[in-house]
Amino acid sequence: MINDKDLKNKLVLALLLIAPLLNYSQESKIVYPHAVFWHKTEINEFFNENWGVGVDYVYRSKNELNSGSMFDSHLRTSIRPWVNYQFTKNSRLSVSPIGYMYTNEYIGKPEDLERPSYHELRTTFQFFHHYKHDNGKWMHTWRYRYELRWQEQANSEDYRFFTRFRFRYRIRYMINSNDFYENKTLYAAVSNEIGLNIGKNVVYNTFNQNRLYVGLGYRFLDVARVELRYVDRFRTRGATGFEFDHGRGFMVGLYIDQLSGLWKSDEQQVRYSD
């Protein structure tokens, strides 16, 4: 039989053994803060009720060593073409056959100044769908994205291949109208997205990142929108398993839901957008 004194001694011993591990876990977690600026332009054109194409362009910048402006140095430039298939007015499948990214990594410590820039090729499969309340004030969007990624490796001609799954939920609220597609609509939006790395080349960082957006948007010219967002992105760094980058800043987005609608006088035909 184990008496109370023996049990107490065993618990104390266990705590003494576990405490250094817990302490190490806390001390070994390193987070590097960054000020960031993001921009995205997205253009879509639909030829009928089902089929369409699109393209998006992304530019991001950052400060270095947690000092200076969010515009100080280049972070990422990318361009991706898209082929879209609209199942219903509230659901769409999109495929980007090949996208190109050019990245300069975050600079969180002096050693990062030696980190080389790199290219990446990416194939993306994406499905998302909406739910709108009857009064039109609220709009929910769920997006599921699966990416095949070929990432350039420093001092090597080989590319590192891995995949990533991303899930995003977003809610919009129409401030001055009951219809997201009505011209001059002002709306607010909040979204959160989590990314998970998959594949044999993924070591510690199965969790890739979490992105939180909070912002305002405005529709103009019937088919175009502009958005200003606050961005909060927490990302695992490299393959160490204990270093993280935390980027916070602003994003400006320009979205054209139907390109031909800019010069057509009739109402927007495609009543759906991400």
C-alpha cells in the first residue's frame, strides 16, 4: 500500500523531473515580431454561368530586426492564374495550374541577413462556398485550399517538394445595404485561416501558420471592390520547431469580380466572389 507521505514524495519528485522540461519548452520558444505591408490585386472574368478565368498579384514588404517601416524591404511577390468553375451561385471550384512566388525571408535576428531569397512554384486547388442570411446583411464563407509546392533550395539545383492544406472561415457584414453585390456597399469582414504542412520533407513544422484579418471594404463601379485590412500572421520558421515569425500590419486589396462589367452598363451577371 502507498501511504499519503509516499504519494506526496512521488508527486514532488515527478514535478521536479518535469519542471525543467516545461521550463525548457517555454524558454526555447522564440518569437520574432515584424511590421508588414501586404497588397493583393485579383481580377476575374466569367464567360457564362459556370466557367471563368482569373489572375491574382501579391506584393508584400516588411521591416528588419523589428526596426523601421513596414515598407523597408521586400518580402514576397507572386502571380497566379486561375481557372474557375461555378457549381451554383454559392459554390466555386478554382484551380491555379502553376503560380510563381519570389520571397525574401523575414529578418528577425542578425543571422537572417544572410538568408538567401528563393523562388517557388505552386499548384493550387481551391473550393469555397457562401451562406447568406435572408436579409443579406451577413455573409459566411468557408474556403478549403490544397497546395503543391516546389521550393528552391539554397546552393542546390533541387527543389524541396511538400504540400499544404489551408482552411479559412470569414464573415462579412453589410453596413449600408442588404446586398453584398449592390454598388456603393460598405462592409466589414473578419476572417481566420490555419495552414498545415504535409509531406515527408516536413520535419517539425506541421503547423505552418495562422492568419487573422479584420477590415473594411467598399464596392464601386458595380463589379470592383477595395479593402483595407489589419493583418496578424503567426508562422512557424524553418524546421527548428521552436522559432516563430509574428507579422502584424496592414493590407490593401483591389478585387474585380467581373472584368467586362467595368465597361458594360448592365448589372453584374456573376453574383459570387471570394
